[in-house]
Amino acid sequence: MNEWEWRLLEDKAPTESLNIGGVEVKAGHHVRLRPGKRGDVMDIALAGKMAMVESIEQDYEGKFHVCVVADDDPGRDIGMMRQPGHRFFFDPEEIEPLPVEEDARDAGALVPSILIAGIGNIFLGDDAFGVEVAQRLASRTLPERVKVIDFGIRGFDLAYALLDGSDVTILVDACPRGGAPGTLYTIEPDLSALDSPDVQQSSVLSALDSPDVQQSSVDAHSMNPMNVIRLAKTMGGKLKKILLVGCEPATLGPEEGQMGLSEPVAAMVDEAVKTIESIVEKIRSGERPQ
């Protein structure tokens, strides 16, 4: 693709929906794949499968392509992060949309989808808290539509994951707020406050379970979750519910780095796992986590 073709693509307005067979199809809708005779081996392998529309793209010639992620793909979360290998493109005539009422009924019957995202740098002492919790959760049996990913310091990957349509995202990270080392916080960011470029992070965070905790700014370290949320919003994402399960660090290590969690923080890893499992259970049952 040459520079002129790239400019044509950049000038095209995003496509929110597409009428296919009399049904309005948009991102998040479920469809059945019906690849044409000219499809390649991968298209044929996906024939008849159910998939979710990730986006609707338009090439420089004005032709529409429906990008989908297969429902039964074990790497579905990778596809929802817009990574190659798990996103598939089909022509509109190769897509069989579900009737609107059937899609709505199926969507209503599903429990909320939940992403648990571990954040942190393993070379910065207690900053590895989120990574450790994510790894601990990954070894457990998770309920349907709940996934856990260790993002480490991959901020862009997390930003894309926030755009994948999960109903709830639970971020897990070290969270310096002035409390005693090892203190756990469950925090809900005020996403509307992020629209202001001058907003202080202390006004973005509102404690759900610790209203008496002093509102202090979250130190910028390897990957600042508030900055990642703001990045996702600038990318045009429509963010849904986000929670942050944080732990007060004892140390983020010296300049040369430090491996391993401090004793008070390491002692709270299992407690954080229990807290997250409790939050997940309440979300799945329709309760508001406290």
C-alpha cells in the first residue's frame, strides 16, 4: 500500500454500523460466518461458526469489510486486542446476522464479561503486586466470561484491551495512597473526570471500600493505569465499568531496581485474590461490589 492509499484510508470516517440483509450490524453484535467459495483455508474452517463483530472497516476503494472474533477461539482475547492471527475479515455478504430480537435475547441471557488485568514491573519491588496477583488467579479455575491477563508494563496492549467491550475491567496494581504498606483498596475511577486534561489523579479516584483513606495522587511508575484509561478514551473507546484493586506498597525499589515483593505486600496477595473473586461473584449476580 502506497502513501496515497494510506491517506485515503485515514480520511475515511469510522463506520459505526452496516445494513446486512435488512439487519443493522455493529460492533458487539453476534453473527454466523458464511464464507464464499473463494475463501481461503481459514475462511472455510470458520464456516458456520458464531462470531462477534469487532469493527467494520472500509478500504480505500470504499468496500466494507466486517472484522470478527470467533466465539470459540481460545485466543479470543488476543483478537479483541486487535492483534493479528485472531481477527478475521469477511465481506458483508459472507455474514449472516442474527435477527435483532434474537441477538438482544442472547445478549441479555449472558452474564457480564469481566477482564482482570494485572499491572506492574517485576523489577521495581512492590510494583509487581498486580503481576503476582494475576499469575495467582491464572492458576485458578475462572467462571465463564471471566479472563485474567498479566499486562506487566505493556500500556498499549492494556489500552486496546479496554476497548474490547468487556462489561467490567478490574485493574490490579500497586497503589500508593498514603496508607500502611499492605493496605488493600477497591477504587472506582471517575471516568468523566478524565475528559479534562488538567484533572488531578486524586480527583479521578474515589474509594469504594475505604472512604476514610486520604485522596492522594497515584505515583507515576512503570505503567500508570489512569494514563492508560485516558489513552483508551483518546483512541475513541467507549469505556464501560472499571475498578482498581490496589495495594499500598512498602517500596518500589531503588533506582537500580529490586526483585520481589516486600513482606507486608506479599502477605496480601492471597487476600487480593479473595477480594477479586468476591467482586467477580457480585458482578455476575448483578450486585454492586462494595
